[in-house]
Amino acid sequence: MLRAGDVVVAGVSGGADSVCLLFMLREMRKKIPFTLLAAHVNHGIREEAGEDARFVQALCERLDVPFFVENADIRKLAGQQGCSEEEAGRRARYEFFGRILREWENGGRRRIAVAHNLNDRAETMLFHLFRGSGLKGLGSIRPVREGGEGPDVIRPLLGVSRSEIEEYLTGIGEKWCIDRTNEEDTYTRNRIRHHILPYAEEAVAEGAVAHMGRAADILSEAADYAEQEAEKAYRRCVLSESGNGMRLSVEEVLKLHVFLQKQLILACLERLTPARRDITAEHVEAARALFTEEGNREICLPRDLKAVREYGTVRFEASGGEEGLSREAPPERTLPVLREGETVQIRLSDSEILECEAFIYEKTMNIPKNPYTKWFDYDKIREPLVIRTRRTGDYLTISENGNRKRLQDYMVNEKIPRGERESIPLLAEGAHILWIIGYRISSHYKVDGSTKRILQVRLRGGR
């Protein structure tokens, strides 16, 4: 959570938890030299809110900790943002904390310290469980929340119960503010706090809150592992992708365990929208049905997303994203004639390179079975080879006796999605297609008993 040189702003409301947090960080600073700041947001909802701000200011002056305060009209913000007062208050606090850290930038890591404790973690776990949640939600509050480009959030008190916190403060003779709204049953979390958790401790199992904390650790680890495996599955199953969406192989997805299928679907949707909480189990199951049930169709999902089954693929896309799913069409390039031992590389896109090499064929060589490495009989090629996309009249040879098939007919028969056909790179000699890159080659150019020279073409970065 902490290392020397960090800048840490602690959110201090004046309640027991945040006062304990401030004392804990102050003690930790004796062992780990970091900059400690304290911040307080006056929400303006309770009459005694001003007294809380003055209490925290006096405490920080006594402890010699720089103090920052901001007054915010949370009711007004909630109306403007269309959210609850609780959510508006959370946003206001983190925005304020972030501003303080930007002003105190000194080259070290930036940290926001908040006072969530073991009881908060148990309350959040039950809240998510009752409302419906997956592994990530059941893992509840985490000790560290990575902030991406912003500061990370640390929770040093997450393993400490509320009763331990109050006992500690009482033992050192420190007081704290009482938030009367926490005593009311207006909020769902308060009802869990006042009725469910005390009953669990008294009538079900002593230490229930601590047990839930350990379970949250296990569930968080399981969620991390599931995300890691889903990322591996993503790389195996995705055929093409762009900023607007991705296309997955039905065959590859169905090889996965049902649980991992669902995690993969979530991973795809999270790439298209950060609002995972709008994606329910019903949405994931409806998307999974596109893989398990035959027939081309589509479904609409929250946040203007949709999922479409087309032939042997399913694509997830954001609004207006179909055109962006196919890779960018490569510019037309002519392949130079290569001598034995020569190699040339041609860039198809930012992530794909076509590597071509010529060499003498020996009968003991094994023809590669890799779908992205192909051998051609170089002596059968009479005209300059061109890398391009499809044109009217393109064809390939589909049998040893010279039978031809139009490229259009091949793509339809192979159920290549219409949105991809115009951007698939081709290796062509005139209208004769040597290789539909990523698919099959023309039988006419295959290596046979009379082959003397090989043209090897390899796609680097291809799926």
C-alpha cells in the first residue's frame, strides 16, 4: 500500500473509522517516510456538518497534518447528476482528493486512503449478494483499488472491525464525531449494519464478520483468476477486433467450460463499455445462447451494445460498429522477385507483417501445417505477385485437376462474414488467388514431386 516518497491524502470525515485511519497513517509514517495530507468534504446535509469540519481541522492542527476542506451541495449535485445523494457524495469526495494530489505532485506515487473496515466489507458483500452479483461483487471491497491514470485507493483498516477501532480510540483517549444518519434505517446498508450483521454474530456464528472477510479474500482471488483465464480465452477465440467490437469463433468458445464462456462474454462487453453494473446475468446468458443455439440472429444489450450470430461467429459491437469490426484493408503492394535465401517483409497493418522467403526445396523437408505459414511452388509463378483485397473475377483452383471456384462463391460457402470480405488480404497472381490469407491456398501452386524452389509466406501477428 505504501512506500517511501508516496503522497497520501486521507479522507477524514471525523467519524471513528477515519480518525483511527489518520492516527494509523501518522504512526506508519514513522517507519515509511511519505507525505500525509488530510481532506474533509462538508456535504451540507446535516446541521452539525460544520462542527465535524471544525473538529477535523483542530485534530489535524494538533497532529501537524496539512488539512484541506471543501463545502459541497450534495443534494444539488445528486439532482444534476441523476444519482443518489450517497453516490454524489462519493464522487465529490474522490474528485476533491484527486485535485489535492495533483497540486502536491512531487514525483512519487499518489494514494487516496479511505477508512473502510471489516464491517463495511461484510455489509457490501451482503448488499451485493442480495441484489445479485458475480464473483467480483461478492469479493466486496478490496484493500487496494488501482486508479488507472489516477491515484490508487488504499484501505489500511479493511482487516479491522468497527468495535476494535472504537476500543483503540477509547484506549488512547481520542474522541470522534457521531453521524446521526448512520443510526437511521433509511439506507439499505444501515439496515444490514443494524439488524443482519449483529444477528449473524449473536445467533449464527461468533466471528461471522471476520469469516466473511476471509471469504471475500478467497472470492477476490477467484475473480482475479477468472479474469486472467478469460483473457487467455479471449486471445484464442477472437478472430478480429477493433475499437468498435470483436468477432469470436463459435467453435472455439464452445470448447470452454460454461463458467469461462460467461467470463469471456463479460470480458468482451467490458472492452466496449465501462458500465459493467448494467450488464446482468440475464444479458450474459442471452449472449451465450448465440453460441449454443443454431441460426443467425442478434440481440440488443445495455449501453447501445448488441451481439450478432452470423454463420460460425458471434460479434459484439458498440452502436454503429459493424464496419469497424473488419481489419483495415491493406494497401496494394507488389512482391519483388526473390532469389534463394532472400527475405522481404511487407506490413499489412500495425500488428500484422507478411514475411516472404525463397529457398531451394529438398524432399526431406516437411510442409508446414501452420495456418499462417504457407509454401508455394515458386517456379509455377509467372507474373509479379500482388498483395491486395478482392476484385471482380478473382478465382482460385480448388482441386488437383484444375477445377476453379470464384472467390465470391468460396467466401459465401465458407461463411466468411460479409463485413470481413472486403478487407481480407489476398496474395494474387493476376486474378488467380494464391492465398486467401488466414484461409486456404490455391491447389495450383501447391508443392509437388517436381518442385525445386519454395516461396514461403508467413503472416506475423495473425490470429
